[in-house]
Amino acid sequence: MLQSLIFDMVGTLFQTDKILELSLDDTFNQLRSLNKWDKVTPIDKYREIMGVPLPKVWEALLPNHSNEVREQTDAYFLERLVENI
């Protein structure tokens, strides 16, 4: 018999919004260090769209960047997310 255990991590095991926002700030700090972003981290805009798939997040937050930069940003964000968890 196959058994599984499912955790509802969002707000149960940790405060998801804080981890996501910290990881987003880390990501935009990285973009700034690469001279690919020169403004503050768009936390407020991210809060408006939180929960949509990540490709849509990067389309919204980095509308003038190439798909390559968005994909690199996504990979870095996921690394930071795992590290911050």
C-alpha cells in the first residue's frame, strides 16, 4: 500500500510571504550587481501578483528584459528561496 504525507507549507511551516520577499530582494540585489537593474526591489508590485506562476512574475517585474535574463533570474530566485527556507 502506497502512503503519502502532504504538508501545507504556506503559512503553516513558515511565513511564505516573508521568505518569498527576502528571496526576491536577494534576487534584485544580484541583478543590481550585474548592472541589470537600477531601481529598488519591486516588492509592492510582487505582492499584487504573488501566487502566479514564476514566468508570469518575471514578465511583470522585468518587462524590458530578455527571456534569457528572466530565466537566469528565475533560477537565481529559486536558489535563494531554497537557501532562505
